[in-house]
Amino acid sequence: MNVSGLGKRWRSDKLSHLGSSIFAEVESWKAEARQSGHAVIDLGIGSPDQPPAPEIRRALSEAMLREDSYGYPVSKGSRAFREKSAEWMSWRFGVEIDPEEELTLLMGSQDGLAHLAMAVCNPGDLAIVPDPGYPIYSASLAIAGVRAWPLPLLADNQFVPDLDSIPEAVWQEAKFILLSFPGNPIAAVADLAYFEKLIALARHWNVLVIHDLAYSEMGFAGYRPPSILQVDGAKEQAVEFHSFSKSFNMAGCRIGFLAGNREAVGAMRELKGNIDYGVFEPIQEAAVIALERAMAAGPEAGVAWRYEQRRDLFIAALEREGWRVPKPSATMFIWAPLPEGCGVPGAAGSSRAFAQELLLGTGVAVIPGDAFGVQGEGFVRMALVEQEATLLEAARRIGDFLKNKHAR
């Protein structure tokens, strides 16, 4: 029987709502730039350019050589990993976490962010997410069939969302609110007073708070990002994601954890227990070493100093070239308004047009702000994932690009 032409479709409609098209588009621009002879400087994807510490790599290598390391791991994580993660939460934030009921292993925080809506929501539920926001925030809702209510992050408010702007009808209907301090793409910061207000509102409306703290160890000038779980009673209302990718240069290892409210953590465990068998045991052992090393050495031995140094050097170089951008207080990202004369502020397509023209003209790759939400238009995100000399070269190329543009 000839079944051609019956209209079968082998691609889910949900995929069109995942928002990853711009990243594929930037990849195609990079290929075009290389064909034109440019050596591409990639400030697009936030993948650390440094390896984990030698002790971490040594632990991973030794564990991988053991013959007993290759069975299925436990989905929720080994006892050693969960207990060490809980110990680190106590050391770092003064937060006591029950490793048996209030913490679960993840294949990186993105894994958890992608699945949490499925674990705690039903199709048709409503969730509050930041705009601009890390793309998986909205993509996870599309996968789960959950409706998004975008919470604007505006420059007039230092990109900290105005909780009082959320209508009561939205609070009443929302299943959870997801925020990130410091965040991606914008390194906005919040203090414990803000978290206290957020928890109080969430408790009043019975809304779960999800806090993404992937950049907890990347604060600058003495700033150390707090945990929302430091707020009294927060474990009754909130969960928090933690990642080893940026804090310990273990991005390729794919490991992190979720901590907090035991019902939400339990829902994630139950879902994940039906999906995978957890993270390779040697990687968990290496993560334990990473936490032990951090607690022994203190915050000064972490990764923050490197990105702070790069931030200062790159922003100063851009300013010399005529592009003034704000200094972030944390993370590996710079959220920069389009340079003067480069697109119409807020006009649809301006960020994308600038990013494409910059990449094809200079070989410097950045991500247009609209990839992160409607409110991202008029901005680009740049990742500090290159050595200092390369960042200076990127600034020089950008300066030449701006001079040529203004001379037209």
C-alpha cells in the first residue's frame, strides 16, 4: 500500500517552541565568517575554557580505571555525593539540607530545569518566568504543555523583576515562579530582603519558588551570591538548582543537584527515576572532590577571580573603542546595549541584525538579546570564555567595525 501523501508528520509541534533556532543560526553565521577568511572569536556560548583542577581530574581518572565503576548508578545520586553536597550547602550558605529527602542528583542543572515543569505541573498550568531568561526556562514549559507568564526584567529596575507588578490573578493561577540571581543572560543580583519578599508572596499564594543558582561561585569584588534557602522557612516553599559546570569548570561532566522542598525534590526524583539511571559514578566521585577542595581552600581559590579580571579588561577595552557597557557583578556574561547608531533601540530584529553583521564583518560571535525573550531586544550577550589576549583582539575588531559603520 502506498502511504505517501497521507500527511504523516514525524516532528513534534513542540519543537517549534523551544527557542533554539537562533543558536543554530549563529552557528551558520560562524561557518560563513570562516569561509570569508575570518578567524572566529566565539563569545557566544558560555562554555568555560579552563579545565577542572588537577585533583578533580585525577579523581575522575582513577575512578574510571576501577573495574567496579561501570554498573548502573543510582538515579538520585550516591550517598557520598548527596551527603557532600548537603555539607557544602551548610558550609557555603549556612543552610541545612537533608540529603535523603531534600536533595537529588542531576545531569547538570539544565537537565533539572528541562524536567521540573513536567514533575510539578499538569498540562495547562501557568508558570511565571523571567524575560529575558535562559532559553530552557520557556522551552521546558513548552515540553510540559505549561503556559508561560513572562515577567519583564527592565534596565530601569537594574533588571530585577518587580514582584508588585505581577497581577493577583496571575499569582492565584501560577503553579511556580522561576528566577535566577545572578542570572543568565543578565547578571542581576538580589539580596536576602528581596528573597524574603518573594517567599512571603509565594507562601501567600501557595506558589512554588524555583531559584536557579548556577553561578553561585562567580561573584565579583567580594560579592558572594546568596541562596534563597537562607530565608527562614524557604524550604517549605522553594527549591534551588546548583551546577558544577561553571563553578568547577566541569561543564562536560554534566552534573548538578536540586535542593529544597522535599515534595518538589521527590517529584523530580520520581520522574528522573523513570527516565535515566543517573550520572556516571566516577563523575560523582570527582564532584565530591571538587566540593571538598572548595571547602578546604575557601572562596578566593575559586573561578571568580579569573572572570572578574577578564570582565575588567574587556569592558575597559570596549570603552576605549567607543562602546560603553555596564559591568556585571557576577557570572561570565556581559549584557550589553547595542552601540549607538547600531540599530533602532527596541526595534524587532535590531539585535539579530547587529550580531549577524558583526560576526560576518569581524569574526566576533555574540548572541542577540532577543534569543532570550522579547525584552532582550536591543541587547547582546557576550561570554568571557576566551583568554585575555583574545578578548583584547575581539575588542579591537569590534572597534574597527564601529568606526567603519559610523564612517558610512
